[in-house]
Amino acid sequence: MNEMTVADLIRALERMNPEAKVRLATQPSHALEYTVGEVAEAEDGTCWIAEGEQRGYLSAEAQEALGWGRN
């Protein structure tokens, strides 16, 4: 699997509603939803996106959209 670049992320986000909320989905086997925290660039040029607050479990709709399936 190739790593996503900032350009890849921008292209993906440009196809979406600019007013939509942004969330992070983690742990496919125990899917959780987080808000997005800080965004920063490290000295090595890596872009870091931090998790914000946990919002609960990831919805079935979001799991399906991500191709995670329900366990």
C-alpha cells in the first residue's frame, strides 16, 4: 500500500462538500470516531494530523463507505 501524500489528500477532499464535518475513523475491528485535532508539519516534512475528541463508535454507514465491514 502506498502512503498518501498531502497532494493525494487534497485531491480526495476537493471532491467533497466543503461544509462537511471532518472525522477520523480508527480501529476497523472496534471502529471509533474522532474529531480532527491539530495539523502540523515536522522538520522531516511529514504532515501530522492529530486525533481530537472521541465521538463514539463509527456508524455502520461510515464503516461500509470505508470498506471495513461490520464484525
